[in-house]
Amino acid sequence: MKVGLFLKNYRPEIGGGATFESEVLQSLIQYGGDCRHNFIILSWRKEIEQVLSGTKIQFLPLQQSYIQNNFPQRWQRKLVITANNLCQKINLNIKFPEKNLVEKLIIDSGIEIIWYLELGTYNYPTVELPYITTVWDLEHRNHPYFPEVSAAGKWEKREKSYSHKIQRAAVIITGTQAGKAEIERFYQVVPKNIKVLPYPTPSFALNAENNHSKNVLSKFNISQKYLFYPAQFWPHKNHAGLLLALKLLREQYGIIFPVVFTGADKGNLEYIKQLVVELNLNNQVHFLGFVSQSDLIALYRYAFALTFVTFFGPDNLPPLEAFALGCPVIASNVAGAQEQLKDAALLVDPRDEKQIALAIKSLHDSPKLRSSLVEKGLKQARQWTGKDYIQRILAILDELESIRRCWNREKLFYQK
């Protein structure tokens, strides 16, 4: 069966989405070669072609295909988009339909089923074909007040996109039973159509060589005993709660920990920097922005602990990365966290800075507890890898093949 795999976030600076896409693609290359399915990668990212060099996996660069094969349609679509934008500006309630230029490309390639690695509000190319989609979270339902999922019409866009795409999917992939329960509850999906596949521990962390020098500390002017929080600056990441915990540790217990923040600004960085000044934490907080993967590995390895105090779940990748790199984990007790992290992390209420502070203090006071978490984390990191993930996906595709063979594979059903 020809399977189209759509990749959207294949850039390191994107964050967790890019890490997940990279892990899936590398695992597919490494462990999917002997399967009976043929994979075709669909993406705007031309650099993927180099990654696929020497493999049996085909690459169709979407933008290049537009230019080469759809020149008249491409300009027609631009005209339609311009007209729609103009109507919107003058409050004219008219919307011209945009022709799906990707549809012809997908049909001509012979793709029989599509696999989307992320469900989002973006307009990924949908056609009248069965598809698999991965649901990371439904936090616009659980936390509709956070601006990143609500402001400027985002809640409505997200809800419209999710309700349509989830209910039409042949198979929905989620990482935890908690995530499955939310999909069933919010969108009334038949349970058998939802498959629980835990997110794999990223191989860059699992297979990292143990030769990282402490140059990273001098490079960023960091003292050796620090807390680490790799997270883009969204409000839901709760940098504010961690800063309040640092203040409490200093004032009530005389414990002073530096904290290292990495990640891109998503609109909240200025506020967090202002909060650092207000709390008099200037000398304790390091903002490193986006860092390379090698620096990221070293920062995990030399950190006293990962403090991943996000409000969003039910799945998160940084705790798995920390597990693999011997960094003890303090994480938010959100839905799905216990299921994903087991007993290898200290779980805290992200709303309660005192809980966060006391969890940090417990590691500070008990080297034995810290060593125990490191040991449990290393074990947990190896429980589910990219190989396991791909093998389960291939099994799902095998099941769908017995359904997909029931109608013509050469053209869409509605074509005459």
C-alpha cells in the first residue's frame, strides 16, 4: 500500500513537533525498510530529500510541484486568495473557494492513505482518502483561557479544525489513555478508532555519546548546579510559576538555584523577563534562546534537575529526553503524566509554587532520592523507542490495508 506521510515541522527550532517528526522519520528509515508498504514523504521542507538519500522512501516537495506542474492553477489560487482578503478587509461576506492544488499531486502519486503526524489548525493537504492523524493535545478544551489557544479567534479555528479532522480520521493516534478519554469525551469518537501509542524517547537523547565536556557551562556562563527548563515561551509553559518557586526557596529555605531557560519567544518572553526583575532574580536566571542539539544534550546532562512545570499535557517529550540523559525530572501532574512518566519523576501541581519549591528542595536535601530518580528515568527511557513506535504504526497500516483494498486504488471514488 502506498502511504503518504505529511511532515510540517521538520525544523529544529520548532520544538517538540520537530523532534517528534524527526524521530518518526529516522525510525521509519531504520526499521521500516522490510515492510510491504511504500512510503512517500509530502512536505514543504526540501532538506528532507537529503535525509532520504539512499533509501526506498520517495519524496514529493509540495512547493516545487506547484511551480513545475500547476503554474496556471497556482496563479489562479493567488488571485482567489487576494480576492478573499479584499472581501474580508471591506467586510463583504463573500468567500471564493480555493482550489486544492495539492490534491492532484497526491492522486497522481498513487497514494492510498495519508498519515499526518500532527493535528493542528493549519490547512494541511486533505483529500478524499483515508487518513491517520496524531492528536498531541486538546488543551483548547481543557484550558480555553490560555491566549495561545483562545485569543484572536484561535479557539474557534482550533475547534473547527479538530472537530472535523478527528471525526473523519480512519485512525487517531494518541500517547496515553488519558488522551484517548479526552478524544472520546470531546468529539464522540468510536473507541476502536483511537490507538494509544506512547511517544518514543527521542533517539538523539537515548543514543547520545557520553563525551560532552563542561565547556557548555563556561560558554553560557552558568554555574554547575542549575535547574533546566527547555520550553518555548508560551504562557502555558508556566515559567512564572517556576520563578515564584525560586523566590520561595531563597527566602524561606536559603536555597539558591540558578535556572536555565532555552526556547524561542512565542510572545511571553518580555513578560517573563519583567517578572524576573520584579522578583529580584536577575542573577539566577539565564535566557539562552534556541540552542543546538549538542548544547541541549550537555545542558540536560549537567543540570541538577529538569523542572517541566507546564499546564499542558497529556504527553510531553522533554521529560523523556531528560530520562535518557540522566537528568532527574520534576514535572507537572497533568492528566496523562503519571501514565507517561510512571514513578520516575516527582509530580507537582503547576498552580502551586510551594509544591514546585518543595520538590526541588527534596532533591536538594536527598542525594539518594535524586540518584533513584536518575536510575528509574534511565530505565523508563528505554521502555518505548522509535522502533517500537514504527512497528505499531506498520501493524495499524496492515489492518487498514484490508479495508483500503475494497475500492479502486487508481483514482478517487467520486472520479468518473
